[in-house]
Amino acid sequence: MSCNYADGLSPYEYKGEVGMNEVFDTPEVLKQKISLLAKWIKDSKYTVFHTGAGISTSAGIPDFRGPKGVWTLEKEGKKPEVNLDFNDAKPTVTHMAIKSLVKKGYAKYVVSQNIDGLHLKSGLHRQHVSEVHGNMFTMKCNKCRRSYVSKTAVKTVGQRCLDIKCFGKNKNGHQCRGILYDTILDWEHQLPIEELELSELHSKMADLCICLGTSLQIQPINLVPFNAKKNKGKVVICNLQKTNCDRKADLVIHTYVDNLMKSVMDILGVDIDGYDEIKDPTNINYEITDWTIYEKDLKKVREIKKNTAKSNKRKKSETKFSNPELETELPCNNQVLKPSKISKLNNIDNIIK
């Protein structure tokens, strides 16, 4: 089905660097990195996950730029041998682990580049996720602009008409006269304004952004995790290939994301919820789910961000003026640590490559 999705997009010559070699950390180094990441999550007050196609490969959905990715094979005139229908795909360990961390308060938000709908199927609520490239299981009205969950993967891509009447009602209680369209972006489309704004707002409030299974090549979304730096936050990248953003990250991990998340959850002592098909919004027996980002939701997050910024500014001012002796120590406490300093502080070697 991912091949069908790719085939439905407009022709586009440059799809980024593809077919890069996979890199794996040694067991000893990996253990040290996972321990450090678990500590950062435990100490974090605002963790945001950024997810890419690499978190869905264990569900049977090919990625795009890996050794056997859709774009990699396309360059060779081939197609993936394994290509699961989106309707049959189920959330992976990573999807369910992220959902569990959000439920337990360890994570605040998820920014996903994926269109496979697996975050939705995992039970992650709308207020906790931005789907910046669309979702094969959502439809948007051309009139009232509300979005709804589809029971099956849509048949089109590129924000095309589905010939389905909107389920919503207007202020007078009458049926909306709009028509539903798919939400999948094509190459020339701009990122949806609401999804992008929420991605940026949450990432700016984050003190920890964790990028899983993404090569971070698609602009501008590849820059969003690094908004955490403005909040003196850390950025972690876990991917099987090296990325051009690795040098900006505080920690780079090369391993399978499912293995990483299992280990992290064990250290944190958080159980990974199982996938519940009955509560899956795409289940045919489940009620129609409203998947709209409303203006009131945006305003709420904007206000939180505004108050957070004021609070941080006030704390900085109080520290500067009420205790001058600490002023010379602040740069060391708040700077982005270089690899050598992280290694020294945590008594591990080559923690970041």
C-alpha cells in the first residue's frame, strides 16, 4: 500500500539522499546511550517525540530512504517486496510505547511525518499529535474544514475529492453541505498551518525532543525538533542511518527503534499498553471520530507557550539579579554539552559519534 501511496504522488525528481548504509552501535555503547536517554526522559518536564517512517517498518510498511526503502528501490527501477495494506497494519511496539509514555505523563506531544495512521490506531488522542504530512485514515471537509477519521484507508492522495458528504452540522443544526477530501500532502503542498504551528509550539516548550526513525531530510519539518534548543533543551536522534542533523544533536543512537523503546520502558518501569482493536477509531464498529484541530485548541497551546516564556524570563531575571554569584556558572549549566563533556559527565566513552 505504501507503493500505491508513492505512485499516487506527482513526479518529483529529487527525493533526498537514499540507500545509505545502516549503522549499529556496539552493545556496550548502546547500553550506555539507552541509560542516558532514560535518565533524560525521567528528568524531563516536557518531552516531544518526532517520528518518521522508520518506526513503522516492523509493522510491515516500508520506509522511504533505507536500503530497501520505496525511494531507494524506485531509483533502481524496483518496488518493495513486502508491502502491507494500510488497513491491515497495526501499531508497533514503538507506537504503543509512545502512547503509554503520553498517558503516564512522561511525554507531552508527538510530531509525526507518517501518513500510515498508526499513531491514531494506537489510541493517541488528537490533542497529543500533529500529522504534518496527512493521514491515510483522515478526511477533511472543503467547507467547514473539520476532519474525521475514516474506517478504511482513503483511495486517493494529494488532497483530492473523496465524493463523501461531510458528517458535520452547522450552527443551526443543519447538515454541512461540504465534501470530504483526503489529507495527504503531495510534493508541492505546503504543510498544514495548524499542524505545523502546534509542532513548533510544543517543540519550543520542550526540554527534550526525541527523533525516531527519520532521516530528517524533509524541510521545514526537519528543523522543528531543534526548537528545543531555544529552551535550552536537548535533541536525541535514533535512526539506522546517519543524518545531516547528527552534529546538532546531543545524543545519536543507531539501533532498531523497537529495541530502544523496549529498553527505555524497562528502565522507566512503564508498561507498554497493548493495541486494542476495539478502541481503534478506524474500527468499523467505533463511532465516527472528530479529528479536527479547533481554534480554541490552538489558542490554549499558544497561551501555555506564552505563559511558559514569561515564567522562564522571570526566573532568568530573578537568578541574574537576586544572586549575582551564580551568574558566572549559568553558561555551563545551560549550554549544549559537547560530546567530550557528556562522556566525561556520565563516565562513558564515545557516547555521541
